[in-house]
Amino acid sequence: MLEVTCERRGAALWIIIDREERRNALNEDVARGISDGIRLAQDDRSIRAVVLTGAGDRVFCAGGDVKPDAEGNPFDADPAQPRNPIVELFKEMERCDVPIVARVNGHAFGGGFGLMCACDMAVAAEEAKLGTPEARIGLFPMMILPYMLRVVPRRALLEMCVTGEPWTAAEAKALGIVNHVAPAAELDDKLDWFLARFTDNSPTAVRLGKHALHAIQDMTLPQSLDFAQNFLVQMARTEDAREGFRAFNERRRPNWPGR
């Protein structure tokens, strides 16, 4: 049985962690399955968004599938193999120029919270709890820390990491960690509404814009300004930009060529 399934729903590709019996926990197969789905979305220009979610209605992702060995070590690490599948997944998400939206259908803990942070945006069920409980078992959320630092305000992040206490979805929204919150029964309606707000816009502008955002985030201010002025010229030469200007002047809806 596949542990990750992909479904085309309208303009979006849904990537579903299908391990409900294991609380949709991450393992190597799950990480590779999500990566495969993201590459599929990259290769299909008709896909305007990726939705990442977990099976069922209780857990988005409970984090790493931790199974301690006889000595109590929760990780089976090969020092001769530096490529961790979770790190490779995060890199694949970073390369993706299609917006990735986390559909947080339930609790997101540890690596599951990091997975949500690695997505570009998030819509969460009111009932979901979010947190990093690693400190309670003698660890610190190292693998997901780079993405959490990009999404969570620093002091709130440190509090979460050292206390291990979870937040409600409403608290996460107040901190800007999720975009929208809805009751579980209305989650998909809220998600559809959210997706419709950008999947009808220029796919070229969205793809190039996400690429620029990721490039700029690690630049100095002078570097980012130089990048922006040059990249804008490139964007203005796309067929989508030309169609957008024509449609605006002709007072009609654009017919995006996607190029």
C-alpha cells in the first residue's frame, strides 16, 4: 500500500500522507513520496497549486516515525550517507515554483509542524494543535529549525521549543503561522475559497514570483534590490504579462497563455 497518494482536484494536485494508523508520521517512504508528488506538479504546467495534507480528520502529521533501538537511540543514521530524506524533501519543496498549501486537517507536531512551515501557506482546522514536543524527550527540533525560523516569530518559537507546549490553530493564526482557520466541517470550503483567489491569476507571475521570493530571502538588502529591478524586466517580457496588460486595457478577463 502506498504511504503517499496524489490526486488531481481541479487546478490543484493533492499530496496525501496516507498513514492514518501511524498518525501520518514521516519516514523515508513518505518523504520520497511527497518529493515525487512535488516533482509531478512541477512538470505539469496545468497544475496551479499543491495541497499537502494527511489522511483522516485527526492528524496532519505527528512528526518523525520514531522507533528507538535497543539502546534507546531514535535514529538509524548512516554517517557515510549525508543525504537525509527529510532534508532532501525540504530542498525539493524549496525548489518548487508552484505554491504549496498545507491543509492542516488535524494536529501537527514535531516534524509535522516543520513540514507545515516548509509549505508556502497553510489553512488549518480549528481543532488542530501545533507544536514541537521534542524537549520533553531530550531532543530539540533541529531538522525543522531553519524553516521554523522563517515562519515563526523568534521569541514565540523559542518558547514553543523549550516548553514543548502546543498552540491552538487560532493562536498560530494570530502569530501569522497559518493563513486561515476554519471548523473541521468547513475546512475544505475555506481551502477551495483560498485556492480560487490565486489559481485564476497568471501562472507565470506566480511561479516567477515564488522563485524570486525564495531567492531574495537570503540576500542582503542591496543584493535584493539589484535582483528585483532586473527580474521585473524579465517578468514584463513574458506572454502572461503582455496578455495581462492587454486584458486590463480592453476591460476583460485575461486568457493566460502560461508562458
